[in-house]
Amino acid sequence: MSAIALKEGVWSVGVLNPSLRVFDIVMESKYGTSYNAYLLTGEKNVLIETVHTDYFEEYVENIEQVIPLERVDYLIMNHNEPDHSGSVSKLLERCPDLKIFCTAAGKKHLEDITNRTFPVQVVKAGDTLDLGGKTLEFIPAPMLHWADSMFTWDPADKVVFTCDFLGAHFCEPTMLDSKIHDKAAYAGERHFYYQCIFGPFASYVQAGLSKLPAEAEMACTSHGPVLTETLEECKALYRQWSTPVPKEGKTAAIIYASAYGCTRALAQAAAEALEEMGIRTVQHDVTMESLDACAAIANEADVVLVGSATINRDVPKAVWDVLGSIDAINTKGRAAGAFGAYGWSGEAPGMLQTRLGQLKFATPAEAFRVLFTPTQSDLDAMKDYARSVAALLK
Ligand code: FEO
């Protein structure tokens, strides 16, 4: 991709990665992605973000379509995850006097990533950078989605640089929302990106939206198209997606795997106990419901009970997959417990209990397990266990 003039003196100098299919190990990217970076030219020349290290040479070629690299004065790093900071070391080798602007958290990340020192100015809310002819303003917006995140505001051009915020893993070479060919695909990827990257940080999303300058006419993100005609729509969607859905009363999710119906009987007993407490309870058998459906109820419920038979001394993969889909950022104040019937060794409930504790749920001291077919006494004990988990709710 070549350098693209977005406005007078505002250039896109990022790169495309259309073949990427998994971003950050965990996130499918069906349409590839782009590592966006920007160059502001004038009396002083400023880069905003670098690119993934594999694309450094293409990034430099794009910059040099506009100005020689040695004429770049500053580098602003709104966020320092290596998909944006990966070329900082190489850039410093070519431009050793380059002055970097980032937040305090960003400075630490950059030092840890580059293992070197460099000229850096830590910025805070309201700090500005005079470029001669225009002044940039820094707007820290922490936890979008790292502690280091900030926006950079260019009021003269009405452009805000938001890094990951409002982005999408989407790859079309025009780099503009107004020129997207497959708008439906982009809309789907924009939502998926939001869910994966910002879903766990909803309250910070609301704070970030309130910090975006209302006068902004263009949002230069770090992935996917630059937003102009869809900027207000995107902000409204982020507002909608990050607004908590009001719910009445407490809810519980019981997710289980049962080989011969014994663990299922325990799940049913637990559900009865929780319903008797006025807690609306949904049960999902992992072999009958999709992983997404199981993860959804687990991530929404106040009380989570996970039940499993033990197969060859382990928890079946389908149950581990559910626990691997728990939003570990938002378990505070929620309670969870593990249970299961077993035939000979019975490790699964204890393993699940350990994992739920690691996810920072409030958990009772022990998991609950029963040897083979639950008796009435076992079912009563299961009910007591479910009540004890619910009692841990804050
Ligand atoms: Fe695109 Fe959080 O990095």
C-alpha cells in the first residue's frame, strides 16, 4: 500500500496484512487486518504509531513517498502493543534523535519491548505538542484496551487519532470507510472486533467516548478504515454495545457435561435449589449447546456452576473450552463452584474449582463430587452446595 493523503498534511503511511487469519493468538481475522500509521507534515513532521515489525521496510517506503525519513522529528505512540510498537527499535536505529511522546504506562511498555532507552516525553491529559502552524493535544484514555492507551487530537484538521478504539480487523486498500466495497462484512467485523477487544472494558469505553472531541470529523484508527461518514454511527454503536443491559434479580448459569446422567442429576438439583432462592437459572449441557451459547450464559450470570464427569483423569475438552471462554476481566463480585459425578478417580470437579478460583470468582473451599449415581442424600447435599455458592455473591 502506498502513502495516502487523507487531508492537507495528514498522510496514511500504514501497511496491509490481508492474509492474516488469527490476530493475537485468539481472534479470527477473516478479512485480514491493517497496521495503520500516520504522518503529519509541516514545520515539524510527526509520525503517529509504527507498524508490526515484519512490515518496517514497507512503512519506511510509505513515509519516504512523502518526506525523507531523517526529516521526521517526533513519534507519538498512542498505544504500545507490538502490532503498533514493533518497529520502534528499527525506527530508532534509523532516526536516533527521534523524540517519542506517550503516556507513563506507554513508556514502561516501550522500554520493556525495545530493551533500550530513547528520548521520550511522558504526556498527560491536556498536554500539547506545538508543530508550528498546528498544535496537537494528548487525551489519555486508559484501558482502551491497555493502561497506556490515549488519543491524539488535531483540532486544526478536526482529526482524532484513536489507535485501536473504533477500529476493525478489515483490509481494503482505499483506507476510507466511504470506499469500503463490502460494507456488510465490515459491519460484522467491526462488531466482532469490539466484542473481542473492548467487550471486557465497557465502562472504559463509555469514558473514552466522552473524551472524543465532538468536533472530530475524521477518526484515524490503527486497524481498518479511517472513519469519516461512519464516525458518528460507530460512536453510537460503541455507546450501545457498552451500555449495561438492565436486569432484574440475580441469575445463575449451570454448565455441565454428563456421560451417563449422574452429573446431569446433580445439575438439576442445583437448579432447583437456586430457583427456590429466587435466582433465575439456565442450564446448558455442553454436548447439546454451542460453545458460544455456554460462554454467553457463563459470562452473564451472577452465579456460575460448572459440572463435569471425569474422563481419563481429566475434564472433557468441551468443558475446558467453556472455561477458556470466560471473561476473566469481569468476574469480580460473582460466585462460582464446581461439581460432578465420577466412576473411579474423580479429578474433574477439583480441577474445575481450581480454575474458577484462578479466574477470580468467589468460590467455596471445595468442589462437590459424588461417586456414580447420586442418592437422595447426595442430591440434598448438592442443593446445599449450590446455596453455599450463591451465598458468596457480593
Ligand atoms: Fe492493535 Fe492493542 O493493538
